[in-house]
Amino acid sequence: MTLQQYGWNKNWQSKWNEKLTGHEDKNYVPGRIVGDFGSKYRVMSENGETWGELAGRLRHTLAYSGEYPAIGDWVILGMQEGGAHAVIHGVLPRHSVISRKVAGNTLEEQIVASNVDTLFLVSALNDDFNVRRMERYLIMAWNSGANPAILLTKADLCPDAEGKIAEMVRVAPGVPVHAVSALLGDGRDELLPYISPGQTVALTGSSGCGKSTMVNWLSGQNLQLTRDVREGDSRGRHTTTHRELFLLPDGGIIVDTPGMRELQLWEDGGGLDLAFGDISRLAAECRFSDCRHGHEEGCAVLEAVASGALEEKRLVNYRKTQRELQYQSSKEVKQKRKTAAASTKAATARTRNSGWRRELDEY
């Protein structure tokens, strides 16, 4: 195996050279995280695959930012024990970051994967099919910097696959939509352009939507465990419990991630307007620039709903998601202020303690 097979190219070499400026005397080597197991990582380097863990200094630094390495990251490695073990000393700047808010009330970002070129948003063509949920996934995708593509799996189970495709196309303007069936082998050729050599794709979606089956199908191997979904509600149990990166026979790289029971968005970097591009374009025609599309006169969005050009449920989901992101943003600002204050207080305390120690030494 070579690093090029895992996506290493001139762009990453340039980032490596810039990051290592002034540290050329170190025997560091580049590597990519191919498995995220919490406190430890599986990393691929020019020496092959091995276990890696964070250097103490890096772990201390990241404790304040929370931006720990993630699956797909290119990292700076110090090899030990003849390559049997690696220490991670740094992370190269990412070109895309797929993240969400952690489950529950904790205000914390969870990075799902990084340095992904295409994000496959997976939905099964059974009772789990939900266009409102897909709108949320699209926001996450557009915010990440990766290109989204929608995969509608289990097409063999749907008597009206064409109708479902048309429904999804309406809520995802400009986003490729592919209906596939691993059981029948249908649709694989449509996906080949996404998994060409050096390209990284990631799969995300709810539990039981068929992500692990897609990994096995595209790789031609049983790389991931799969389970049947419940017949009553078409929901599945988590079969992927951690994040892993695999090479595909067509030359691409694929990342499988655990299924999501609920997607809580982290922050908005323009993804809301891109996911709801039709509403954004209509809003530009409203009489008032600060129109909230509620009861205002001259609201082009409400006029589109009244005429049937815009689905009312889509507008309702847009408003709900907009409020959620605004609330999330306000909490993030408060949290950042609190963290900055705590950091300043800790730095002041360290300086004061250092001064006291000098005075004692001099005494």
C-alpha cells in the first residue's frame, strides 16, 4: 500500500512542507487516520498500518479546543518501536469537516469525518424514507465543504422508486440523487465517478438505511457487519459502532460511520441557504428585506406556498431549522466567552504562581 492510494497528493505534500517548517530535523512521517476508536487510532503511513495515540503536549493543547483528530485526518507521526507504534504530534489543515452536535444537551461538536470529497447521504426506500430528515442532512453536508450526493438504497423493496426519486429531487435541487439496490446490483456504475482513485467518500444516514451494506457492495468484500431491520418500522440497530476508512477496488476511499438516531446540527456556515435554495431565492423577492415569511405583506415565500409552488411543510421545516441554528449559535457564543474567560484566568494564575516561585528562589 502507498500513501497515494489513501489520497496523498501534491496539495497534501504542500501542507506538510508548510507545517513542518522549522522541524525538519524531526524524523516525522505523514499518515492518515483509518480507524477512530476513541482514545486510540489506527493510522496508515509509509510503514504500513499501526496503532497511534496523541502526544502528551498535543493532548494538553486539544483539551482546550476539543478539536481532536478524526477519521480521514492527515497527521504528523513519530514512529516508535520500529514502526509498531506511532505518536501523533499534529494534524494537517483539513479541506472539509463533517460535524454535528453531540447527542443530548451537551454543547460540544462531534466530528464525523474529515477530508471527504463526497458525502453520500443515505436513505432507504422503505418506511424510513423521510424528505424532512434529508433536508437536515443536506445542511450538514453543505456546511462541511464536501459535495453531497443522495443514495436511495433498497430500491428493490420500493414499488414506486421513481416517485420517491422525484420527491427527493424536489427537496434537493442541484444535488445528484441515485436509487441503488445492492441485492440486485443496480446503480453501481452511477457511483463510479465518485470513487475514482484518490477520492474519499463518506456515508451517513440513520440506523438501518443500508450504509454497511453499501460499503460491502462497493468493496466487493464483507468488510462491515450487517443486520436486518425491523419489519414494523424499518428501523435498524447500530451495526457500525466506530468509524473506519477502507480502500475500494476502483481506487477510491470510503468511510463508514455509525448510524444516527437523531441529527443535531452544530452550526451554520451557509448550509441552510444552500439546502433551502428555493426559499432563499424567493426571499430575495420579498417586499421587505427583513421579511420573516410569517404574516408580512408582499412576502414572495408565502405567495409561493399559496400558489402551490412551494410545499408548506418545507417552509415549516425551514423556519424550525433556522430557529434551531440561531439558538445554537447564541449558546456557542456564550460557551466560547466562558471558555476564553477560564483560559485567561488559568493563564493569569500560572503567571502569578511563576512569579511567586521566582521570589522564593531569590529569597
